Amino acid sequence: MRAGAVTRWLRNTNGFLFSLYATLAAFCLYTCIFAFRKTYTVGTFEGFVYFGVTYKSWMVIAQVIGYGLAKFAGIKLISELKSSFRVRGIIIMTTIAGLSWLFFAITPPPYNIIFLFTNGLPLGMGWGLVFSYLEGRRFTEVLGAGVSVSFIFSSGFAKSVGGFVMKFWGVSEYWMPFVSACIFLLPLLFFLWLLNQVPPPDSLDEALRTKRQPMNREDRKKFLLAFAPGLVLLILTYALLTAFRDFRDNYSADVWKILGYGNSPEIFTKTETPITLAILVIMGSIMFIRSNKNAFMINQIIVLSGMLLVGIATFLFDRGLIAATPWMIMLGMGLYLGYVPFNSILFDRMIATFKYVSTVGFLIYLADAFGYLGSVGVLLYKELGQPALSWLDFFIHAGYVMSVAGSVLVIASMIYFHIRYRQWRDVHG
């Protein structure tokens, strides 16, 4: 079937088939993109310490700095993104990321750490490029949930593939990321072609969810001034979630090793798959809420529930009331109940609630920029401020902090946006 025929079929088919096609294409594409970034985290890279910081932490810091800088650049670039650049942009960024792993493998440590930076920098644009295909549609909840849970599943899947490559193919920790990227290259190109056939939002989408269009500097400034207090609360909440999620993602192999699962690469997929399915059902069900304001508030309630679940799960594990595997599953469930809404539908419903012509990519990248800044700060604090604390103990302490502080921030955000909506409605009708 030729490209134009696929697009015409998608434009004329029913909502279920359209959603299924777009969700699967975006899910599989982002899973492949994620593998270009995260397979290395299954390695422990032990034996090297530089300036009091472990070699793996330097790797994580370099990649997160690159990724975070891309998020700051994306505040402008993604908000002004034109659809014609999507395919070219994704191919360019994954090519640079893949070549970075090749140079990482052939360059001795610690000099190869620079290639973690060049890997993270282009990949920081990946989420905005993929999600730009899906935003502003009446099915965005389903589409957004589908692609958002891809980074839950892909996190475990990428580590399992990396662990498999080392365990069964005899590939070293240093060559494993490049070999894994090669495995995912052809599937990435295929799923990119499929996603690029999705037609743009139609008039009904725009009527229900507000028209989406690029935002220039003045547009972004006006939007920030209109909702500044609430955005600050949401961004701080997201910074906590990002730091915790990034820490869990990068050091879960180290935590599992402490817990006795160091030689079980399948544990990553085993624990992340049920989380993926549960989050997909929960977030996709919000599609049935027609009121944008109610859906926006329910999204924040889901975030709050996730914060509380992290605290409860950590308390139960800390007191020896549950084992390691259910703790990690509950922890992941709570984390992604908070994290996924920010990356898909919370900001989409916010824009629709206030009928503000804009783009959700701007808000996601604004939150992401500060989120990854927080991630670097937490990691440096662990390595330089708490070097004697094990990864497991630090993980437990971080869970408590995020649960309490995050809950307070979300509640304050809900109060602000409830009041702001009443004011907005009185002025704009």
C-alpha cells in the first residue's frame, strides 16, 4: 500500500482503527528511539572513579546534561516546529546518537564520556517530534497514553536487550549500546514511515481540543504570564518526578544487583510490562471525559495518587512488609501515574480548558528542561554529598521526599487552576 493510500484510509476510517494505528506506530517508534539512549544503563561499569564520582555516574551526568540542554533548546525549537521537519529530524538525531555509541566503544575511558553528551543532545528532541503527530486530537488521551507508556515498557525492554546482548552474545559493556542500536535501526525506520502517514488534525479535532499552531517568542511570553503561578507548581512537581524517574531508570540495574537479581536481564521487562498495561488503561479512559476542565483536574488527581503510592510502597518495603519485586512494581506504578500525564494529556487538556491557541510541545519541553536540571542536581548530591549511602538506601529516601513534597505541590496546583478557571470563564465566557 502506497503512502498516500494509507493517509487517505486513516482520514476516512473510524476512530478505533485510527487510534489503534497511530498508537501502535508511535509506541513502537519511541521504543526504538529509547533504545538508542538507555541500553547502557544495564551495565554497571565498575572499577573507575574520577574526582570522587563513579565512572557510570559521569556517564549519566554527561548524557543528562546533553539531554537537558536539548530540552531548553526545544522550548523554542519544538514550539516553532513545522511538520515537514519531523521525519528528517528523527533520522538526523538517531544517526548522531548511534554514531556516538560507536565512538564511545572505540575511545578509552574516561575520554569516551563526551560521547554520552553527544548521544543525549540530539535525542532530547525525540519526544517532541513524535508527540507532535498526536496532539490536539479528540483521541489524544488514547494516543498520548499509548506513546507515553512506551517509555515505561521501552525502559525495561531496552535494558533486557542490552543484558541479552552481553550475556548471550558475549558483547562487552562498551560495545553493547552500539550493537543494541544497530538491532533497533531498521524497525525504527519502518515505524517512522508508518507514523508519518497519520493525517493532521481535522476541523472536529480543532473544535473539541483547540487549534494547535507554532508559538513565537511573544506567544510563549504571553502564555507564561497568563498562568505563571500554576505553571511553576506543575514544573516543580514534574522536576521531582523526572529526577526520581531518571534515577530509577539509570540505576535500577544497580538496585536490582543489591537485591539479588544481578544476573536476570528479564527482570526489567517482567516488572515494567504490568505497569505499562495498567497506565495505558487508566490514562486512555480519560478520553471518555468530555469536559476539558474536569479531565484536567482528574489528571492532577492521578498525579497526586501516584505520589501517594510511591510513599506507601516505600514505607511497606522499608518496614519489611513487602518483597523487592512488588515494591519495584508499586514504585513504578506510582512514579508513572505521576510522570505520564505530564508527557501526554495533562498539558493538552490544560490548553483545551482555557481554549488557548498554542502547542503542547512548548509546555512539555519547558517542564522537561527544568526536570532534567533537577535530575543532574540530585545525582551530584548523591555522589558528592552522600557517597557512603548505597543506591538502595538513597532510592528509599528519595521516594519519601518525592511523595511528600510532590503531594503538597499538586494540591496547591489544583487549588490555583480551579480559581484561575473561574476567573478566566468570567472574562472570556
